[in-house]
Amino acid sequence: DQQVKQNSPSLSVQEGRISILNCDYTNSMFDYFLWYKKYPAEGPTFLISISSIKDKNEDGRFTVFLNKSAKHLSLHIVPSQPGDSAVYFCAASVQWRGGGGADGLTFGKGTHLIIQP
Amino acid sequence: DVKVTQSSRYLVKRTGEKVFLECVQDMDHENMFWYRQDPGLGLRLIYFSYDVKMKEKGDIPEGYSVSREKKERFSLILESASTNQTSMYLCASSLVGEETQYFGPGTRLLVL
């Protein structure tokens, strides 16, 4: 069963407007969430993250919102630019508590964001 | 800047061949990971390692093995390649205690 869901395979947004990418999760143990951006034929690059002790984190044009009760997070990009066209992956983990190694991230299937001029 | 490199960007192999995918990171990260990415399926964890000679199975380890003889190097091995292993393979690394993983550019493997 998919623990991290990105229900929109693609999203088209006009340049300059806000892009909102959504992500839902089912595993209540997840307490750390990340967004990655991926261009074709390249590896994912880290964009922004949020711990479950916060409900918002901002970095420039990118803001991630977390609603723990709804098990939902969203990535807002304002204003959207042509270079933002890429596939965006939501990922989740149970934060490492010490005493061993980290586990891998659990990824959603991705949303292809297309910024139209 | 973290740099994760993968030995090949593109590989074409025959069914039944033994395939080695190499990954090297230069930031002294303890944790290393192998994922595969397939259209419509996102990234799925194959194996990970949190120390030299240590390995843990991920979600889809069948048909794969790994080797970590040095801290900076993590190899993924396909003992006998099959067509359903055609995929994009992504290596990642992270510091112990950190959740953020840094990815290499990927190896696109085609098994004929």
C-alpha cells in the first residue's frame, strides 16, 4: 500500500502565478518530510523540508505547509518561473533517533509541474 | 557542495549478465542508498548501508545485492540481469542523524 501519495500526476500553471503541489501520507509514524525536484536525466535535488514539530517552512519562493491532523502537506511556489518546470517528489521518513543508521526515504510517485509562459 | 557520482550515465546489458553499478560520494557521509525510478512508480528503495560492510534491505531487494567495502563507495550488483530491471538507478548519501539525502545523476540501465 502506498504510504506517500501525490494524486496529481501533472499540473500546469501560468508563469508568475502560484504553484501548489499536494502530498498525502498514511503512516502516522512519519515525522519528517522533504520535497525534491527532478529534471529529466538528472538525479533529484533537495528543495525544502519540514519537521512535524512545525507547520510551515519557507525558503525564498518555496514554502511547505504541514497539516498533521489531515496527514497532508503542500509545496507552494510563488511566483512560478519557467525553470520550475520539473517533476516534484514528496518524501517522508521517521527521523533517526540515534543508535543506528537512517532508513531510506519513502517517496510519492511525483507530480510533473509545467510552467506556461 | 555534496558530490555523488555514478560510474555510468547509460548502460546496455544482455539478459543474464552480471551488472555492477558504482556510486562514490566525497562528503564523508555514513549513509548510502540505492533507489530505482520507474515511470508512474516514483523512487523505490532497493538497499541501504549505514556503515562500511553494513547493508540493509529496502523495499525491493529481490534480484539485487550490494557491497560497501569503503565508506565513500557503494556498489549495486545485479547478479543476473533481467528485462524487468531496466530502469533508472539512483544513488544517494546522507550524514548520520540527517534526513536529507543527496542524489547522484542516475544510471539509466537497459537490459535486452
